Amino acid sequence: MGSEEVLGSSAVIMDPTISPCNGSMVQLMDDGEENENLGVDLLNDLDLYLEDIKDRLTISRLVSDSVIKGIVSAVEQEAALKIAEKELELTRLKKGLHLYIVGSDDGSVCSGMCQEQKNGKNELYSDTFVEHDRLQESLRNLNIDVKGQLTNLKKEIHKVKGSYSMRRRNSSSEIVGLGGILLEKMPDEWSDVDKMFDGLGTTLDSFCKHAEDMVHFPKSLFYEWQQEGEFQAEIEGLVIKNSIRGLQEELDQQRFCDQNTQFYSNGNAIWLEKVKELSSLRQELDAIAKSLSVPESGHLISHGSLEHWKSSGHHFSNGNHDESIITMPENLEAVELIKDMSKEELFHYLKTEMIKMKRDHESKVQNITEEIFALKGAYLKGRGSTLPGRKDKDFDTLRKKILEVILKLDNILIENEKVPAMSDSAESLDTMKDGLESLRIENHKLQDLLAQKQKEIKLLSSQVSHAAEKTLQHSRTEVNLFRMITNLKSSIEDAHVEATISEHLYKLLLKEFMGQIKCFSKESDLEYNIMEGSSEIIFREAAQNVKPASKLDIEDSDMESIIMQGVLEIGLQEAFKEAEVQLSSFNLKYIDENEAQLSLEREAMEKLEQEIHLLKATIKEKDKLVRESVDELEKEKENFELVSQELHCLKVQTYQQGLLTENLRETAEERSRLLAASQEKLSLVEARERNHREKLASTIFLVSGLTRAVTDFESRSTKEIERKSLRLENLNSQFGSLIQKVSILKRRGFLYKKNLESRCSDLRKAEAEVCP
């Protein structure tokens, strides 16, 4: 594109030269054939010149394109190498992350990976150094090649210029008129070509310099980059370690939660098993009640006894109703107390209640067995052992069943002692609460540390600003001191110059004054000589022109001449005296002035010397201060570097602490979620436990009612047996007369039996409705 623009501009430049050429051709055709031949030669030379320019421009364009392509290819190769290196780094980092994820259980893997990353980074840095040197060498070679091609192109252009100048010299004898003007304009085109060539050379040089600046930078930057990379790798390793620890903690928490859920599920299964056992106990107690409530077929009951049975049954039912009414408030109070109790207190309360029930049941069983044996002995004595071992078998079965119930209750109590589920759940909640409190305390500690570090950073920044202000002040004082020193040196130099100038001036003035005195003496000598000459001439003329009149006249003239000579001598002496006086006065004045000036100059010099000594002392002091300030500045620089390092470390620590706080926040949020879930589960477990407690309370109440009913039934049965035995004895005496009444009473007994069975079934239904 650049060569095409140059060609276009050259064509535009050549158009005005072509148009006058055409005009000149018209004029030359009018002039003659010689001018036509000259115009043809000019056109041929212009065509050759334009072809040469086109060839040179195409050559320069090709050279520039080849150079640019070479530079672009070198840059592309460098970019490809860098991309390949970055891809290798990414693959290594991915492998490292994969190894971190796989080997999160052990910390050795992390250290190994960090070492591998460091080794890889060191290899990478060495590779980058080698590639940097290669790029510098390649750029230098390219620069050399470009310069060589430019020199070759310049030589070729000079050759073309030489050939064209030779042609112009050969054809200069034939050039006339406008052709000469055109040929004189041709070197302007060569100057344009030279300018374009120089511009191309400068652009290529600037491009090469820019490329060298881009590639050539000091190795300190490489080392800094290496340190930054190592520091970044350490930070990444720490972050990865923290993330791995967080994952491990999360896994531990999940395992703990799974164990808690399994424990709670196991606890629920155990409670269900216990409820089933209690239901089985209830069924067994029902069976015992049924076996005890079945009347004997061989017994005969009188009408009065039936009426007494009705009254006793009615009283029994009323007694049960009253007992239930009386015991319900106690059960409600126990439920309220159970609701108010904690888990451990509830466990101990249930344990004590079970032990009490066991002891009461054992004591009641013993009393019932003793009463049964006593009644049995009395009955056998009265009857003569007519009723054999059916009753004994029934009582044996009752004893066995009661013992089995006692054993089962003992097993339940032992299992309750072995499995303190509620205490474990309370302990787990306490541990969770303690962990949360420790996390909260650690979070507060970290926040306090962050606040302290921020305060330290603020103090360090203020110290740095103060040190910067001090450095500025020291620099300003140094500048002022340098200015003072320069001013003093300039003033000293000015004083020396003034002293030298004044000395030269005084010398010149003395020389001029002495010259004036010499001139004045010479002028006075000349005047005296002239006066003597004139007097001699006058006397001679007077002697020649005037005749000697008399001797008196001669004597008068001699006297006058002598007088004139004396007057002249006196005038000259006075003039000499005045001159000497003036010279002496001038000398004295000059000496006084010189002495005054010298004294002034001495005083000034002394003052200057004192000032110089003071300035030297001040300069020495200032030098000391400057040295001290330089030492202080160096110390402050060292402190500043240390502070900057500490700030960098603090920034890194704050960044790490920020990451740790974020991780802690995340863990705290997750733990809060887990706590919420565990609390929900605990609430569900507590609700289930409440239901189980209510069921246990109801079962305990039913068991106590059943035991009371069994004891009442046994006591009533023993009383009825005694009454029946008495009645049977009376009936044996009255047996003959009461056969019909017996059949009637059997019928009534059968009806009463049905009524009892119906009542027992109603009671069972009521029990089933009460405790489904």
C-alpha cells in the first residue's frame, strides 16, 4: 500500500512536468527538427527514470514486506511458544488439582505437589530465560539483516543515480531550452526517493527498537516474576490445603450427622421394641385376668350369695371408677412434672418409678401368694382336699407368668441402664454447642486480629508518609544547601574578579598619570627650548637689523634679556614646583586612595575569608547533616523496605485471614444448617419421646390398675370361695330339699356368667379404646 501511494504521488508530481513538456514540444516543432529530437530524448529519459523509480519502489516494498513478514513470523513463533508453555502449565495445574482432590486424606501429597509445582516453575523460568535469549539473538539477527538489505538497496539507488548522472552529462551538450529546465527538476524526484528511503529506514529502526524494548528487559524483572510466581504458588498451596481441610471437616460433620441419625433411628427402633414388649406384657396381664375371672363349673351359688355378688360387683365397679377418678389427677400432675423435667432427670425418674413398681409388684405378689397358700390350706382342711390340683396348676401358671413378667421388666430396666440414648444425645448437643462457641470465639479473635493489623497498617502508613515528608524536607534542604554553596562560590569568584579588575584599573590609571606627567614635562622643556630659540633669533635679528646705537642700549638689552631669562627660569621653577606639588599630592591621594581601597579590600577579603571559613564550617556541618540525613534516609529506606515487606506480608496475611474467615463463615453457616437440621430432628425425637412417655404413662397406669384389679379380684375370689365353701356345707345339709332351687340357681349362675363375660368384654373394649 505504501509503494502504491508513493507511485501515485510520483505520478502526481510528474504530471506538471509532462504538461510543459508537451507545450515545449509544440514550440520545438515550430522551431525545427532539432528541438523535436530533444523532446523525444527527454520523454525517453523520463520513461526510463519512471521505470527505474517503479522498480526501486517495488524492490523497497518487497524488502519491507519481507522484513515485516519475518518480524511477524518471529512474533507468532514467540506467541505460539508462550501459548504452548501456558497450556503445559494448565495441564500441570490440572494434574496437581486432581492429585490434591484424590489425596485429600494425607498432607504429604500436598507437599509433594507443591515441590513438583516449584520444580516445574523453576524449569519454566529456566526455559523462559533461554527463550528470552533466543528471542534477543533472533531480533539482533533480524536487525542486522534489515540493515544489510537497506544498505544494499541504498547502494543500488546510488548506482542508478550515477548512471542517470552519466547520461545527463553525456546529453548535457545537446540540451537547450525547456528540456534543461525539466532535467534540472529531475533531482527533486531523487530527493523525494531519498526522503522516502530515510523514512523507511527510521521506521524500521524504530520498529526494531520497540521490539527490542518489548523483548529486552532486565533479568531482575524475571527474578521478581519468579518470586511472585513462587509466592502465588505458596498462596495457592495454602488455599488448597485450607479447602482440603474444610472438605475433611465437612466429611467428618456428615459422618457425625449420619452416626447421629443412625443412633436416633436405632434409639427409635429400641423404643418401638420396648413398646411392643409392654403391649405383650399388657396382653399377658389380660390373659392372667381372664384366667382368674373364669368361674368354676362345679360351684353352687345361692340366691343370697348372688345378691351379695351383685352388691360386691357393683361395689367393685364403683371402687374401680373411684380409683380411676382419684388417680387421674395424679397422672396429670406426673405428666406435667415429666414435661418440666430434663432428659436425664426424666430418665432417672422413670428408672426410680420402675424400680418402685417392681418392688411394689413383688411385695404384692408375695402377699397374694401367701394369702393364696393360706386360703388353700384352709380350704383343703375344710373340704378334705376334694378339689385337686386344678387350682394348684392355675396358681403355678400364675406364678410362672408373674415371674416371667418380673424378668422382662428387669431386662427392660437393664437395657435402659445400658443404652442411655438421651444422655448421649444431650452430650452430642453440648459438644455441638461447645464447637459453635469455640468457632464464635475464634471468629471474634480473628476479627480482633484483623482490627489490630489494620491499626498497625494505618500506623505504618502514617510512618511511611512521615518518612516521605522527611525525605522531601531533606531533599529540599539539600537543594537549598547546594544553591547556597553555588551562590557562595559565584560570589567568591565575583570578588576575585573584582579585585583583579580593580588592580588592573589602578595600574592603568597610574600608568596614564605618569605618562601625563612625562608629557607635561616634555611640553614644558619644549616650550623652554622654543623660548630660548626665539629669543636668540630675536637677538640675532635685532643685532643684524639695528645698528648699534650705543653701549647703554646694548647693556639695557642684555639686562632685559638676562631679566627675561631669570623670569623665565623663575616661572619654570615655579611651574616645576607646582607640578611636583601636584604630583606629590596626586601620589599622596593615589596612595591614600589605594591604601583606603586596599584596607577596604583587606577588610572585605578578611570578611570574605571569615565568611568563607564560616561557610566552610557551615558546609562541613551541612555535609555532616547531609551525611547524617543520608544515613537516616538509608535507614529510613531500609525501614521503608522492611515496612513495605511487612505490609506485603500483612496484605498476604489479611488475604489469607479473609479466606479463612470466609471458610469459617461457610463452615459456620453449614454448621448452623446442620444444627438447625439436628434441632429439627431432636424436636421430632423429643415429640416421639413425649408420645412414648405418654404411652408409657398410660401403660404404667393400666398396669397399676390391672395389678390392683387382680389383687381385688383375688381377694374377692378368696372371700367368695370361703362363702361358697360355707354355703356348700350348709347346702349339703339341705341338699335334698333344694334340688329344684339348685337348677334355678344354675340357670341364674349361667346368666350371671354371661353377664360377667359381657362385662369383661366391655372392659376389654374400654381398655382397647383407652390404649389402642
